[in-house]
Amino acid sequence: MNYFPTAPRAQRASVALQFFAMGTTTGSWAARIPTVRAQIGLSDAQWGLAALASTAGSLISLLTVMYLVGRVGPRRMACAGVLLLLLNAPLLAGSTHPAALVQGLLVQGLATGLLAPSMNAQAVEVERSYGRRIMSSFHACFSVGQLAGGVFGALAAGAGMSPRAQLVVSSAVLLVLLLAGYRTLPADPPRVAGGRRREARRVTPQLALLAVIALLASVNEGAAVQWSAQYTSGYLAAGASVGAVTFTTFSVAMAVARTVGDRLLNRLGPSRFVLLSELVVASGMAVGLATGTVWGALLGFAALGIGSACVVPTLMGLAGQQPGIPTAVGVSVVSLGQWPAILLGPPLVGGIAGLVGLRAALYALVVAAVVIVLLTRRMRVPSRDEHTVASRALADRGAAEPA
């Protein structure tokens, strides 16, 4: 059976647009958080508590995706997630009461939890039709969208546009584009039926390994987002502007690396690529922190951005290729394993910093990278035909059994 009746390039563009839409909406919202927070009047502690609603929503939807995606299909779940995200964004940005904010953040978490693993599963299907690895290019679209959303947010704020009006405009434009590309999204693979559903949802040792590596890599990314600017602006006393430059350096390095990462991945292979990527993270951060200077900080976080950029996309691609495991199920398992990084990364560094100082605490990122290097020795890369043959056999056996 041909799972790719639409031209691969059209499929790639339509799935990439989902990544871009999620990135743009996330960046637009992040840029207007100070305004929304001021219009509600929340303290740091109150805002932190409210933000937990988004984290809870993500967990709920990730569990839902893991259970239902084999029946519903990643295409439907991704479309539901992106529609919910775009419709909720203006409502969230217009919140004037804590209850409305919490409700909006909960829905935002639900939407991103539905969208992220589902669009990654679709990306794996497109990658399979190409016959080469292109996952990092999809994540590059997310990074570009996030930067574009942040710039749009800054311009809108400067022009006096309200957060709600800004998100109405961006959501409307993105929705029109997504609707135009809906027909070219990759078709869902055959659904797993009957008693084989339970078999298809199992967490294999290889999937668990990929989930652990994704967790460690995401802890490093989250810590960089939270602490890069604070390290240079506060600990190194370089000022807020230099702190912003540090975070921007990390973000740009990650976006650029994702545009070229697939070429290196196809040459080196996943295991060697992840190993070398994390060696860049470990060595760059270690040298940068050892200097204790602003230039060292810029070097370290640039290395972290370059080395981390394509690790999670690579792991998502491998998760979707596991023999006997439907693509969407494998991706959702790794996404669920990656989820605790939202909670663990920033507080872990903060807790250690309270004991030994921020500079020493950031060496935890070096340790995490070294652990990943050691774990890559256990990574197994299935052949390109192995997943297709096993998944089709699984679907055929499931279809032959009573539902």
C-alpha cells in the first residue's frame, strides 16, 4: 500500500507549517508575557503558580496522545492541537483575571501536548518518503517561527498594539495558511486494531533509552533558556543587555544548526551524530565556564545551542522507526519521557546554584552531556525497511483479530 499519494515536497511544506505555527504562537506569547502579567497584576510567585497550569495541560494531553494516537491517527490529532492553540492564543493574551489566565494556560498546555508529538509523527512519515533524514529541518521551522513571533511581539508592543489584537492577527494568518495546506498533509498509516493495541503501546528498552536521552538534552535546553541571560547579566555583572545577547546567541546558534544538521546526520548516522553533538556541548560549556568571562559565556551557550539543536529531532526520528511500534506511538513515548524536563531543568540549576553558586551549578549541563555521550553506545539504529515491514505485519495481524 502507498502511504504517500501526495508529493513529498507538498507534505513536507504542510507539516513544516505546523512547526512554524507552533513556534510563532509560542514566540508571540512569550514576547507579550510582561504586558499580560501587568494587566492582571501578578507577583513572581503568583505567575509561577499560574504557569503550572500549562505544564499540567501538557501532561494530560501527552498521556491522551499516547493512548489514542494509534486509533485516531497523528494527522487528526495534530490538526486538533494546532486549531486549539490558535483559537486559544488571543483569549489567553486578553486575560484580565487570574482565573482566565489559568484556564488559558491549561488549554495552551493541552494544545501543545496534542500538537508536538503528532506533528513529529507526521514529520517521520514525510522523512520516510524522502528516504533520508530531514527531521531537523522541521524543528528549524519551529525555531524560525519562535524568533519571528518574538520580533512581531516586540514590534506590536512598540506600536501600542494590545496582546490580544496581536495574537488575533497572527492566529488568523496562520490559520488561513494551515487550511490551505490541509489536503497535502501525509495520510495516517493503517490503524492498529484489536488485541494488538496493547502490544503497540509497549515501552521497549530502546524507546526508554531514547526517552532518557531526550530528557537529558531537554534539561540542558531548558536550563539555557532560563539561566543563560541571568549568568552573564547577574553572576558576571555584565548588565541586562549583555544577558539578552547571551540568550540570543544560544537561540540563533540553535536555529542555524537545525538548518544544516540533517546533512551531517545523513553522513555520520544517528548514533555518531548524537555523540559528537553532545561532545560539542560538553567541551564548549566546560571551556566557557572555566574562563569565567562574558566571551566564555557566549562561547559556551553558542556551543550548547549548536550541539543540542538536532539531538531531540534525531531521537524523534529514531522513535518513529522502531520495529513493530507505530510511528506516532513511538514518538509519543519519547515526548512523554521528555516532558519532565519542563519541571527539572531550571529548578535543578537554581537549587545547585543556591549551594555552590550559578557558575558551578551550570557544570550540571556538562555532566548531562557526558551522560548522553555514554548512553549513545547503547543506541540501536533500525534499518529503513525494518520499521515498515514490522508495522505492516502488526497492522495486518491486528486487522485480522476481532476489535
